[in-house]
Amino acid sequence: MLKESNCLETTEYASPCVLLLGGFDGLHIGHKKLLDCAKAYGLPVGIMTILGGKGRELFTSAERREIFSRAGIDFFFSESFTPQFRDTDRETFLTNLLRRYNVRALVCGEDFRFGKGAAGTPDFLRTFTGLPVLAEDILQVDGQKVGTSFVKQCLAAGKVARANELLVFPFFLRGTVEAGRHVGHTYGFPTANFSYPPEKFPLKEGVYAIHAALDGKEYRGIANFGPCPTFGVEYRKAEAYFEGFQGNLYGKTVDLVFDGYLRDIRKFPDQAALAAQLREDIRRALQ
């Protein structure tokens, strides 16, 4: 159902390359500027990603790999924000980096900081490595810095469409379809059920317009993210209905893309009332 990623995860790279330095919890439009600068060198591009540095992440490791691959990045390497990593001095960090990767140029944001006490700066990168270092200005939209924190604020407020405007690729959940309660088909809305990874930043609970590629074709639909109070279900999952799809998705991996927030979750008096609302949700989602 999904193509195998061609972005290599590696701890070393022998060929000459350009490195993008930062946390890179996915890619937003500010990162796109950095990536375009890195690609201009005409060398393979590698990107650094940090796990666990700012709470729950926008995208899981598997999702990031997909994003990096689609963006044309050749390889990536992950660093876990452990106490040891946090307390590594800036010189040791760069020495280890240059030993593992055949770096010819470095690209980062002007606010990039690294090493113990955030002592490392773009100027220090230039001095210590002797390499070309391009530090891009921070992108702002409506007077606010475009960054992971801004995207998370949008998601937490249900403004997923706004978040998608800031991201290079729309916010999505990669999950394996699980067996559910088998009640949706009884009132005309068979659903695919996805667990939400605990490490992934949760968007606001609610009903969303969605789309996904299923068996090579794109389908639109709706998804309930959160509990299902009409049926007494309190745990948080993503439960998706795809308009027009007929087939078995159990055990398949799907990228569920969230397009827009439709409404809050609420309890309905019966299945008929719920089905009527879902039909209205579908109408709005398909517009």
C-alpha cells in the first residue's frame, strides 16, 4: 500500500554531503528554505533529527522517514535527547559529527544552538569546522515564528488546516488498521481503527475531514479522533470512514491525512441520530 522509503537512516556517510542541522520534527515551510539551500550544493543531503527534546513529537520516526524521503533528502540520523547528549560540549559534538559524515557544507537556522548550555552557534560552526555554513533567517508568518511550537499550538486548537499551511506535507497519522467494535457497518459507516502512538503530539479531539490512499486510489472521508461517547468508549483512537471504499483494510498500513476540523465530539441519543450527523459530516468533508 505504501512505497518503501528511499531515505537512508544511518550513523555514518562516506560520500561528500551537505548536512542540515537542527531538531527537524518533520518539515515546515521554514525548513523548506533550508532544504532548498542545501540542495543547491548539488551533493547528497542529510538531515539531523532529535527524539524527545520537546515533549511529544509531531511525527513518529517512521512518519519522519516518509516525510524526509518525499522531500528528496538522501539520509537522516537521529539523536535522542538524553542527559548525555544534552551535556555533550559543542566541540565534542562537532568532532563526532565530522568523524562520521564526509561534510562539505552545513545549513541551519540562525537560531540553531547545540552543545552543553546551548553554547554552540552558527558562528562557532564556521570557526570550528572551517566549512561553508549557511545560517538562514527565521521565517515569520503574521508576526509569529514558524516552528514546531507554532504548529503544535494550531493542532491543539483544532486548526489543522492552518497547521497544514505551515507544514511541507499535511499532518498525518501512519497506522496499521486494527479490528474495531464492528458496529459502524450496522448503521452504514464501516470504519478503520487506528491506535494513536503515545509519543505523537495529539491534535484536538473531534471529528475531522480526512483523506488517504487506499489500494492505489485516493479516498476522502471523516475521522473521529478521541472517545466515542455514544457507545460508551472512553479511550482515544482514530476511527476513520472512507466514502466509497469497499474492501478489507485490516492489518494494512495507511497514512491518514487530516484536512480540517469539522466539529466537537458529542453523545447522540441513538444510532439513527449519529448516522444523520455523520452524513452531514461527510457532505461537508467532500466539499
